[in-house]
Amino acid sequence: QETRSYEESTDESEEDESEEEPKLKYERLSNGVTEILQKDAASCMTVHEKFLALGTHYGKVYLLDVQGNITQKFDVSPVKINQISLDESGEHMGVCSEDGKVQVFGLYSAEEFHETFDCPIKIVAVHPQFVRSHFKQFVTGGKKLLLYERGWMNRWKPSVLHEGEGNIRNIKWRGHLIAWANNMGVKILDMISKQRITNVPRDDISLRPDMYPCSLCWKDNLTLIIGWGNSVKICSVKERHASEMRDLPNRYVEIVFQFDTEFYVSGLAPLCDQLVILSYVKEISEKTEVECCARPRLDIVQPLPESCEEISSDALTVRGFQENECRDYHLEYSEGESLFYIISPRDVVVAKERDQDDHIDWLLEKKKYEEALMAAEISQKTIKKHKILDIGLAYINHLMEKGEYDLAARKCQKILGKNTELWEFEVYKFKEIGQLKAISRYLPRRDPVLKPLIYEMVLHEFLESDYEGFATLIKEWPGDLYNNTIIVQAVVDHLKKDPQNRTLLRTLAELYTYDQRYGRALEIYLTLRHKDVFQLIHKHNLFSSIRDKIVLLMDFDSEKAVDMLLDNEDKISIDRVVEELENRPELQHVYLHKLFKRDHHKGQRYHEKQISLYAEYDRPNLLPFLRDSTHCPLEKALEICQQRNFVEETVYLLSRMGNSRSALKMIMEELQDVDKAIEFAKEQDDGELWEDLILYSIDKPPFITGLLNNIGTHVDPILLIHRIKEGMEIPNLRDSLVKILQDYNLQILLREGCKKILVADSLSLLKKMHRTQMKGVLVDEENICESCLSPILPSDASKSFSVVVFHCRHMFHRECLPVSNTVSSVQFCNICSAKHRGPGSAVLEMKK
């Protein structure tokens, strides 16, 4: 309750519309602290990593745990406790009070020191390593800075470190350095050399030091932060170079950062490379127009060389802030955990760095669900308060409230994952607002699978309002997601209202396919002439179901149908297909034509039938068919072609049947095409045909011209020229005669050119052979005599020998070579002569 009320009051102090996330979160230190401050007032507090030590105006010191529960109580004095000091171990405590009492004692031992002064002691500081025997030291601050050291016989020996500049109101001891503040400024003492190494004067001397005390804080062993009035300085202790020593201390202090604040500094604490500043604020009341105390502020600033950058600023609603002065506020911090304690007489507030849970809280408060979800996913191992699933569900609800149904449905995939219960819960939420269509595309289809009822519910929604969307879902969803029978019946019921709806019919065919009722699906596909019919037949091997539907398939797409039938002859025979297409000769022709293209022999029994089919439906392919078919009855084909007066086909058939003269006559009389007649005569290469062609053409000048232009290379042109009647006018006779002479000259030139090439090649080869035969032949120990098969060279090189080597590379000892019976002195290789390879030309002899 304390925490909630504090947070509510703090929220009121900030701008509600602020989009910048705060850096710290606050809560009141309650439990025992609440009980203490109801009867007493806090005057000071010291923080250790293990516990807290709180001093009050009634002279009590309480040890508290971090939740504010009282663990121990000390009655030190009847008046205000000014300061509590702890060593680093947390085992020794120093306490001073307004009546001049100073006590240093062990929390877990009987060790104790008491001293009473004649003036209020504002400050005490024990050595950070007080637990060690040779560091039993502490300092007190009143009008003098006194150092107490335990010496011989456990007696405490005091010594004055500094005096004469007014009351000392703050001391901070770190390592071997003591920093203290009096009325004039801040000093630093090096305890090793017992030398004062700096004096930092205060800037605004008009401020009363007892009302606006100095705040000191060691960031580390060599960095001191000073806050006084509205001025902040960051000082660095550095070693002096040996050459600069002379009579100066071996250390010096450099102010590295210095800036002014808008308000009076009540406390300082480091936060990484930034500063936390507790500020005392005064403002003018709107009602009375009198200056009054406002709520203190806790600022995080980034120091710069001459200024600072404000990172965050929070106004704190502490109890009784209207009566508090600057000196009533203190800021203490725990270095290990980044906890900052704001102490006022009636309240102790703890400020903590916001963690990822706090960050997510803020994002959710600002309705930045996407960023909150991302932050939770990144830090899922460290967050304790939030769950990714809860944030995701809140995000989905937020999107649905905004009307972004598609985005909400899409996020379900990522957020709900494999949780079937949540999926089903969310689907019903979409149903309640009439947005099942939005989530349909994102429903899981595998791992996990929801209840069939969920998918059926979505399908019914589409079936009532969107046939195309329904068809898309049926195509995309596996058939085992829902009860197929229920959906089929629903589609059938809708088809009763709209029997010709192609979308519903197509979808029903797909449903029948899922249900393995392929026959019904095939009927619908064929009725719709749907492109998937062939895929369905192939995929499910429905060839037995299409035996009586071949005509329908051919009418739908004859090309695909024929390819499918030919690819599956073993399932639907050629005879069955031809029989089914008997009443549709045009489709029968398409089938038989494709069959003939694939294999000239498979449909040979139908080649006679094909002659009529080609003649009726596809004359351009009739002649190629007659040429390629070896099973076609020529007499039947000739009869059909003559009946239809197909001249080219008749000519081919006549020539194939050996009646070349009739074929040539038909070309000359029917086609009147001399070039074709000449081409035909060339193909037949029959002298009698050329004679008939000349006789037929002799009285037709155009034919004579054509013969003269083309006959020269096949028949002697003189035979034709002698038969031309005298006086007959022949078109382009001169050009034709010139062409004959040119052809003759060309033949002569070709022969001469060929002769030259032949002679040149023969000479080149002769020269090559001569060069080859002129080359030397290597004879070494590896060569053998072809007759006796012993090495050709003797083992004793000093003996004389005689070797005969032929150009064919066969070698003989002279004595092993047979004596030639011929008169000629030329010898030939016996081996090559016996194999009829031709004799070796000359003989190479080698003697020694």
C-alpha cells in the first residue's frame, strides 16, 4: 500500500503525456521505517550492502534490512543523531550526536570507544578498513578536525588535522584520502603523507553553510564530487610529476567538470558516468504569492566540461516536504545495486534503476505492445514479472480493439505457437466479432492441429458469404483437418440453390477427391471441362473410370487426352480407344495420327482406315503418311486418291507401284510442271523416262526451255537439240544454250582443278615419304633380329658384325637374311612382303 500510494503521488507530479521513459522507479521504505517515523524523525542514514543504519532526532540508531524491517536498535543519545559512519566490512559503526557525544563500537564485538565534547559534533567518519588492527582510526568534525588513532595499551590518541575555519559539517573518507567541508570550502588530506593537497573554495558565500550544507561523494578512490548550493564540481586527484615536487605535496587535484544547477544541491551519487542529484526546490505559491518549499527533485545528469545534460528529472512527493529545508534532505546510495535512498525527516524513499520488467511495464502502459513483446523476447531469461505469452495476448486484444483484425490474426501465429487451447480460445473471440475470415489464413494446419469443429466453423462462415474464399481454403487445407462428409453435405445443400455454380462444383470435386470418391470428382471435372482433370486421372490412376469417357476427354482437350492415352496404352488399349471414337472420325484421326507419329508400326491394322481419315480431315499429312507407312495398301490408297483427284499423292503411288511412265505423264498433263517432271526423272534416273519427257516436251517451247536449263548434267543436250523442229520459236533459247556451254566449261574447270589438287597432293606425300625414309634408324641392345630373335647387336662390341635394317624398322643379321632368288639386287623385308604390306624400299646396312 505504501509503494502504491507513493507511485500514485509521483505520477501526479509528472506530465501525463510524456513519451520519454523514466530512468528510475521509486518506492517508500516501509515496514519498520513507517513505524519509526510516526513517532520520531529521521536525521541521517548510512547505507551498507547488507543493511541500513538510520539515525533519528530522538537519539536512536536503528539497523534495518533492505525492506525496512528493524533488526537492531541503539539508544545513543537523548538528542539528534548527526552522523552515522560504517566501515567497508559493516562490522564497526561510528555515531555522533548534537550533545557532543561520539561513539565508535563493533556491531559484533565488545570493542567500544566513547568521547564527549563540549560542542555539537556534526560529523564522524571511521577508517574504511577499520576492521584491520593497524587501521583503527576515525575522525570527528566539530570546530576542529580530530583524528583518533588507537596506540599503545589500546589507548586512543587524538591529533588535530585542521581547525580555524568554522564548523566542519561533512567528512567523506575513501582509501587514503579524507575530504571534509567547513565554512570556507572543501579540503582533501592525504593520510599517507599527512599533507593537505587541495582547498576548493565554495562559490556562493552568501548561503548559510548550516542551512545549505556541502554534499560530498567519492565516485572512486581518486574522484571526488562536490555539491554546494547550486554548484557541482567533479575533482580528480592526480600524482604530481617528480620534477614538480619541490616542497609541494606529491598529489594535486584537478577540477575536470564544473556546472551549475537550477536548484540547491541536497545530495549527490554517481551512476556509471552520470550523476544523480537530489535538489531542494523553492517556488512561489500561486495563492499567497509567498515563497514556499516545493517537492524535492531527483535528476540524472550527464556532466560536460562547462555544463551538463539533463537525462531525466523526477519530482518526489515525500511526506512533509512543505516544512523541510535543504539541510533536511540526504541522498545515500548502495554502490553494488544502484539503489538511491532519499532521506527526509518524515519519509525514506528508495530509487532504483528500472529493469527490463519496468521497461516493459512502461511500454504496456503506453500501449506500445509490439516494442514490449520484442523487449520481452530479447530479455526472456532475465525478466521475472512478465511473460511473453501474456504480453502477446494483450497485444492481440489491443489490435482487435483497434479493428486491425488481419494483423491480430497474423500475430496469433507467432504468439500462440503450438498452444491449441489458446488457439481455440482466440478463434472463438474472432467468431464473436464476426471476423473468422481474418484468422482463417493463419490457422495452424500441422503441428499443432486444432479440433475439426474449429475448421468446420470457419468453412461454414465462408460458405455462407464467400464461395471463392471457401474454394481457396478447401484447396489449401489438408482434407484431414475437418469432417469431409459434413462439408460435402453443406456444399451439396448450397448447390441445390445454385446448381450451375462453377466454384461450388469445382470445390465439391476437390472434396470428393479428398474422400477418394474419384469417379464423382471426375464427372464434375469433365462437366466443368476443368484443367485439373488430367492431373486427377494421373495422380489417382483413374484409367478404369475413363474407359467410357474418352470422347468427353477428347472434346475437352484432344492434345492432352491423346498424350495421356498413348502414355498409358497398357491401361487403355489402342483398340478400345479406336472403338470408342468410331462415331467421331475426326477425333479418331487425331488419335491415330499421334499414334503413327510415335510408332509407325503399332497401329498398322488401322493404316488402311487412316488413308480415308487423312484424305477427309488432314490432306497435308496424307503424302508424308503414304511415304512413311510400310503397311498401307497401295491399291486402296491409289483408288482413294484418284477418286478425290489428289494428283501429287497419285503420282507418288504410281511411282511407288513401278508405273513411272504414268506418273510422269500425269505430272506433265495434270500439273503442267516441267520442273517437277525433271525432278521426278532425276529421282528415277531412268533413260526411258528422259526419252518420254523429251518426246512429250518437243512440241512445247516452254517445256523445251526448262529441259535445256536443267538437262545438261543428266542427259546429253545434243539429243534434245537435234529433235527441235526447225523454225520453232523457243523462249530464251540463247540464254539456255549459253547456260549449257557454261555448265560444260564449269565441268571442265572442275576436272582440271581436281587434277591439279591430286597431283599436288601426290607430290607432297612423295616428298614426305622421301624425308621419312632419309631419316636415321636407332639400333641398340633392345632390338632383336626378326629371324633368329637374338639381340641385333653382339655382346662383344669388338667383334665384327653385319646388320640389315629395312625402312619398315624390321632388322636382320646379314647371315640370317634369306638369299633372294630374283635377278634384281634389291632386297625386300620378308615379313612385310608376307603380310602384303608392300616391300620396304631401300635397305640400310650397318657393318663393323
